[in-house]
Amino acid sequence: MVNKGDGRIPTLDELETALASDTKVKLAGLDIDGTRPLPLGILRGKLVSKKKFLSVAKDGFGFCSVVFGWDMHDMTYFRELAISNKENGYKDLVAKVDLSTYRRIPWEDNVPFFLVSFYDPDTDKPISACPRSLLRTAVAKLRKAGYGAMAGAEYEFFTYRAPKDESIQTSHHSSSTTASFLQNNPVHALPHLTQGMFGYSLTDPIHNQDWFYSIFNTCEQFRCNVEGWHTESGPGVFEAALEFGEVTEMADRASLFKYVVKAMGSKYGITPTFMAKPKEGLPGNSGHIHCSIVDESGKNLFYRGEKDPNPPYKDLEYVSDLGRQFLAGLLDGLADVMPIIAPTINSYKRLVENFWAPVTVSWGLEHRAASIRLIAPPTASAKSTRFEVRVCGADANPSLVLATIVALGWRGIEKKLEIKLPPLGKGEEVGSLNDKGERLPKNLRDSTARFMAKDSVAREVFGDEFVQHYGGTREHELRLWDEAVTDWEGSYDISVYEVPRQPLQITTPCPVRNKTACDEIKPAATKTAALVRQAIVAA
């Protein structure tokens, strides 16, 4: 067996021995979709007998391609896509087991668990829409040149808990309570787990400490280790920093972390959401990604070694030429890949000024509102030199986001791109006069159009097949949004038009100049305003 962290990874020949005491195995693959409040990159899988698993562990097994032909809610796409459609009968793909992902699910009696990747049965090549394969294809280009990539991730999420429903007979406050509550109440009425704006609070977690510690401990047992875990600023908001590691492993661990959060939430009756912007007027849920390039020995190649006496920008005086080219690649392609980084209608409501979220193509040393934050000496150690991509929301697919960062950065290295934008100073705001960066697309419609354009950088780094498929999933999201009737429309239209209007008796054409006329207007206007408020509350 191979040692991998705390886990022991069996070879194909060792599988039967490793699973000697088991009768079943759980398998899961990463899909590409996830619409509205749920994060993209949902795990789809099944439980199989040990006998079945051992028979397919080498060559894979059939898995219906419909998981790439429907959205998060199992609705087939309005425009059928090439990989999965009626014409090809939603044919089976080949799901191949990745033995290196072996772990056990601690909250399900330690059942063995493996991730799979999806292959075309006709060509035996990875399908273009498989997120895990897309990332591995991008990383393979680095490895061919003798490089590797390291990454870390930080995820924020809101939490809610419904009032206890006494009609439900359970031994604990389970997720069935939330389901019961939502049958009779709108989603926005679901109470936050905690109240107030208490980032980094040491006392808030005490109120839900069983759940709080279960997240940290379960992640360690499930090999998706959390490095830091704390409350964030906002009602019921938490943030986890995942342990830094090799980029493909990091992507898997990020998806599994979300799986743990959902599972532990179900156990304790807590509903988490990785939705980018759950509530107006508050910061959204970010999914910041840290990335660096290393050589075969693990040495960080973004660090210059010695201070550059004549850097193009002072912020780059300790950044290597390779690091500068990587950054140039990120900046050059960022606006063309926004549907991956900000994949939903809601994603763009997070990317607004004054909420620590970027709105332009921008960068800066230790600048926490820029799109790309450079972390480097003199404020960080040499081995910690890296870029933090801050545009990403918690709703994005980790494998797709990391594939995008690696692909854009590698394009910058291959083309030896130069950084054309000056950095933002620490006191300079994103979107200010000093920000020379291009405005990022403001909505999913604009970003999808740019993503699918013939000259898009996305087509250059990922190919037409992937862009057509993924772009089609975003067009589906847009159509659902176009057909939706929102609460906002009801409160602003129905409320106003149904309010009985009180005629105003104005005795002069200029009431502002006539006290008597103003006194006559005031009661009627006050009554009308009260009726409007009543109607809005009723709605």
C-alpha cells in the first residue's frame, strides 16, 4: 500500500485485502452543474456491493451520461448538449475508479469511498465535461515541463436552523425539521444559526459546539483536512481554510469538504449554503483560491531569490519571471472565464463594491479587494509566495476553478506574457480612478456571451467541446432565470398597483407656497403611505 497523509492507499492487487471486512463500497463522481443556491460540482454516486466493486475497479463501469445532460434539480437542459441527449439515448459513460482517492466515510459506518472520473466509451478518453479530468489535463502540461502546482482554498458559508417541530419524532434536531419548516414558510424566513456580526468569535461556536467540532474532526477523518476554522462576519457565517496541497488533491478535498458540511448539517439539523450572496446588504460567500508553481523537488518557483533592483512594478521585486508570467496569464484571461469562477445568476450579486469583493481585473501586493492578491516578501516568507484569486465564490466548482487558474497561468508562461496593469496600492479602492483594470462582466448573461465568443481565451485553453457544453449549461441557467417570477417583482409591482388610492384635494397649483394646501395634502399622503406599507407587509 502507498502512504498518503494519514490514509493507506491500496494498489489494485491489494484491494481485496484492504476491503476484507467490508460488504459494500460507495462511489461518486463530480458533475458539472449546480444551479441557484447549491454549489456547482455536486457529487453523484451510488452504493455497490464489494463483489461488484472488485469486478469494476480495474476497467470501470457504466454510468448514465444524463448527469451531464441535466441540471442540479435533474431537469434536462433546454438545449440538448453533445455528451448526453435523446439522440444518443443518454448513453452510458465509463466511470473509472481513482484508487488514490480511497478513504472511509466516518458518519456512515466507515464505508469505503472512492472518486471516479468519466470517460467516453468509444474513445476511452476523458470526456471534456468531466471536471476532474479537465484539471488533470491542465496539470499534465505543467508536469511535461517539469513543474507541479500547489493550491489552497478558503470557503465561507451561511448556516440556518429551523425552529424545532414537535410533530416530528426524532432523537435529535435533524434536517427533517428544516424540510417541515420550508413547507409552510419562504426560504428567507429560515432563521440564521447565530445572530450578529461576530467574525473570529471564540464564544459563538460554543452554542453549537457539537456541530462545530464535528466539522473539523470529520474533515480530518475523511482526509479533507481543515487548517483553520472560525466564524466570519455575518449571521451564522463560518469560514474554513483547507490544508494546502497538490492541486488535483486540493480540488478533490474541496468538493469533499462541502460534502462533509452538508452531511454534518443534516445530522444536527443545520442547513448550510454556499450560495454566493444569500442576503442583500451583507458580504457574500467567497471561495478564495491560493496557487503556486513548484519544481520536482517541491521548491516554490514564484520566489525570485534575490530582490530585483529594477522590477516593472515595485510589488514584483521579489517575484520571479515565471511568477510574473503566470500573473499576466491570469489577468489576461480572467474576464473570458467568468462563468466558471462566477457560475450562477446569484454569483454576480456578490461582486459589488464595498463588500471586499473585486469588480475589475486588478492585482496588488496584499490587496484584499483586488481580483488577484499577491502574497510575497517582504510581507510573507519566500516559500509562501503565491497568488490568491479572490473573484471566486463558494458556489463555484473547485475542479473547474483550479483547472482555469492553472490553464490561464500556464498560458501566460508559454506566451511569456507581460503584466500590462499597474498594481493597486493598499489605499486604492477597486473601481476607483486609480484602478486601470477592465470591468468584469456584471452578470451571467454578459459573461457567458464572452466565454462562448469565437476568440475567447476559454476556447484557447479548454477547447471548443468543453466551452460549448459548459456554456450550454449556463444558457440553461439564464433561461430558468428569465422565466422566474421573483418576490422582488411581487413586492414592487403587485403591492403598489393594488393599493387603493386616496384623491388629494389640492386647492392651489403650488401647495409648497400655501400652508393651508399643505395641511390638506399631509393627512391624505400619510394615509396612502400607510396603505402601501400594509400591502408590502401582506405580500
